[in-house]
Amino acid sequence: MTSELFSPLPLRSGQVLNNRIAKAAMEENMAGDGQLPDQRLLTLYRRWAAGGTGLLITGNVMVHAEALTGPGGVVLDENAPLKPFTEWAKAGKSGGGALWMQINHPGRQVASDMPGVVWGPSDVGVDLGRHSGRFGRPAAMTPAQIEATVTRFAVTAHRAEKAGFDGVEIHAAHGYLLSQFLSPLVNKRTDQWGGSLENRARMLLDVVRAVRAAVSPSFAVAVKLNSADFQRGGFDADDARQVIETLEPLGVDLVELSGGSYESPAMTGRSADARTQAREAYFLDLAKDLVRTSPLPLMLTGGITRRDTAERVLDSGVAVVGMGTALAVTPDLPDRWKSHREADRQMAPVTWSDKALASAAGMAQVRHQMGRLSRGSDPWPRIHPVYTLLSEQWKQRGALRRYRAWLSATRGAEAVNRPV
């Protein structure tokens, strides 16, 4: 009997996914010159494409050149040349699966040493205790800035389709800009973008409408949404249910459920309020409740590494199983599952008591594995987290110098030195 994992999934856009396994977005931090994809990303995505995954979702591609999650971020705006993205699309689709581009704006989650802008719905900064200084202090966005950002999402989606991608995923989770607008802890506005959930969801819905209008009907549009922020008084599962219902009439194909933010890194299994302690499928209990009422197919991401866990997720009614770390360590895991084999290596979680530092080290470990894949090497999951964290910090300094120089050359010195 064929597993449901390997059955096709038709979407409302007419696109059909080959199977129910997706590589969820992981920030690669591999932008080359001009904040563009280069050979490293092509090699990495060819490796994943050959592994049997039905859907590959890129790490977040930034819609605003002056607002990046980090200096190694890829930018696709109205000024970016399309050829490097066309080559990326070919590499990602070389195995016969679909390739979607995750598009994002960091909002307030921008490192304090980054040039450009730090924006948010309000001037509420990221609270990481003694690590709070790692992030810039945000300025509350003006209506004109909000409207311009909505347009940027649409421009990036339109250009992604021109480059040959099969769809986009709008990132409204993990504490980035659209997630910040949804959060009552971060969004303190008193205008049409603040207060009620209807108002807090306005920017996300405007982005979805603008993106859907900018692409063809056959181009997939997905949204990544927190099942909960895992902060007391924050965006919760009932909010997620209502937002999913409002997305349905707007032509959305799929909603990916995750959870957490830098302040509560539940997406790495380390939430601030201990409501997700499962070793795998962190958000499955919340997803089960949302599946019952969701008018849209759901994708669940978070800590899935074994086939029986993936089967259990699908049995709950979830349509697509998303994996990140597992595919960074075992890029051919779907093909292994198809032949009833499991991964022969795992990456141990970082369990330091400092959750913010542990989350950063864990993400550095994953990026180290992606870096090895991008060079044509096999993953080596036994690397020490201290080494990967320090190594990444060293590489980030070089990337920051290159990003500053590029931003100054293309946007002018005022973009580099603008106070935030």
C-alpha cells in the first residue's frame, strides 16, 4: 500500500505537489555579491532536489534591501538582476519537485550593527534580557512605509514568478514584520493597523491580496503563520484560527504552521513558556485543533525527523509535512523513507540553559550543515555548537562589510548611516 506521504496533493491554483513532504525554509545566509544567489545556493538546492522532496521552500528572501535579517541575506527587489534567480529556480526544480520562494521583511528583528532601517508596528524592541542589545531599536512605521512595504512584497512575488519559481510563501511567523503586526504584545498601534485582531491582521491580508494580484492564477501563494507565539498574552491558537479563515477567500493555497520568535524560540523546541516540550512535531497538538476548522490545507513544521512521526502528522489531517534540520543533515531523507529506511545520523539539540544563546547556536549548527552541502560535501552533525557559533560570527563580520559596501554603492551613504 502506498503511504499517504507519497501521494500527490492538488492545490487550488492548479499546482500539484508530487508528495506530501516539504523542505521548510531555513535561512541559508549564503548571499553572494550584490546580495544575490550564487553557486553555493545552486549546489545546495540541487542536492535537495535530488532527494525526493515534493516541495522545496527557500530560506527567506528579503523584499527590502535596507532591511535584512542578517548581512548574508538574499534580496529580490525591483533592482535585482533576474538571471541569478532564474538559475536558482532551475537548480531547485531539477529533481521534478516544486520550488517556492519564501519572501520576508524582518521588521524589528534586525541586528544592531546592521545598516539600513529597523521598523516595527510600534517602537517596542526585542526583549532578550541581557542579549537585547543584539537588536536595533525599532521605529514605528508610518502609513506610507506600511503601504510601500506591501508593494515590495508584491514586486518580489511578481519577479519570483518571472524567474521561474512555482510559488511564494509569505512569512508571517517567527516574530518577523507581519508576525509583529499580528502580535498584541508588539503591536501597540491605535490606528487601523492596531487594536483588534481584524486591524492587526490588516497588513498581512493586504500583502496577500497584493501578491495574488501580481502573479498568475497558476502561481502558488502560501502563508507561514505561527500556531502561537508561545508568549503569555501574545498571538495564540484562536487568533491563528481566525486568521486562517480570513485567508481562505484571498486565493491562498496552503498555510504552514510553526511557532515562536527570537524571544520565545519554539521553532527550535525551546519555547519561553514550556508549552511545547515534544521532541518531535512540536506544534502537532495545536495543529490538530486548527485542522478541525481550517478551510485551507495546512503544513506543519517543527522537529519532525522520523517517518512514523510524519505519518502521525498526516493522520491528524495535516496535508503537508515540513522539515528543516532533518533535511540539512540527511538531504535524501524522503527517498530513504520511500525505501523504508531512516536517517543514519542525527544532530543533537543544543540544551544550554540560556535559551536565546542555545537557539542561536542551534541555528548556526544547521547553517554549518547547509554550508557543507553547498560545497558538495556531506553533512557532519557531530560538530560542536560552540565552534559553529564562533565560526558563524566570524563569517558574519566579513558579510557585514560586504553588505555595507554594496548598500552604500547602490543606495547611497545615507542608507548605511541612517539612524534607527
